Amino acid sequence: MADFLTPEERSERMARIKSAHTRPEVALRKTLHNLGLRYRLNSATLPGKPDLVFPRYKAVVFVHGCFWHRHQNCNIATTPKSNTSFWVAKFSKNVARDERVISLLRSLGWRVFVVWECEVSSLKKAKATGLKLSNLIRSI
Ligand SMILES: [Zn+2]
């Protein structure tokens, strides 16, 4: 396909796409905040930089993309038909890293929760997921 966009138009379009993608995640955060949970974002000091950290509850949350992190039995987690062995190797590396990070966090005393992209793909789903998550985080 011919590239008919100027760099400005392209980056503007990319920014729009990106914000559209993150909106449900923001809805998830808002729901948790409305339920009285306070968190820190992307804590660089913890293994795997969890997306949300709840110090008071010793809990961390990752919001994982279904494709890259291989959500089981999820139709977003497809395997590309070409270069398949490259992708399979890449995916298994990602999954192994996720497992490593989670067990490292657990060994440091953190409770780890994973929210999948498909669980927050609409505002309605994000709210429902936020409610469930809040109960899990508070149940120590
Ligand atoms: Zn999924």
C-alpha cells in the first residue's frame, strides 16, 4: 500500500489509535479508584514493571495483551500463518518471562493478578472486571 500520509498525519493517527486502545484500561483504573483503591502506575522498582501496584494490599496487576502474552483459549491469541516458528519461539519467550516475573514477585511477598485485554475491551467489561478485581485485591 502506498504511504500517502505525512509524518505528522501518521503520528496523529497513531496517537488516536493508541488512546482508543488504552481507554478501557483507564476505565478499569477509574473503577478501582471509585471503589476506594489507591494505586501506583508502572512501578519501575518491581520485577516486570506491573501496570498497577497496590502497596496497602501488597498486590500488583498486569494488564496483558492477549496476543503477545498468549491468553489461553482466547481468539485474539492467534498464531500468524507465515514465519510460524519465529512467532512460536517469540511467544514462548514472552510466556516464560511472564512466569518468571510472577514467581519473582510472589517470592517477594506480592499477590499477582493478571487482567487480559479482552476482559477490558469495552467500558462495560472494564467496569465488571474492575469490580471483580477489587474484591480479589481486598480479600487478604
Ligand atoms: Zn483474551
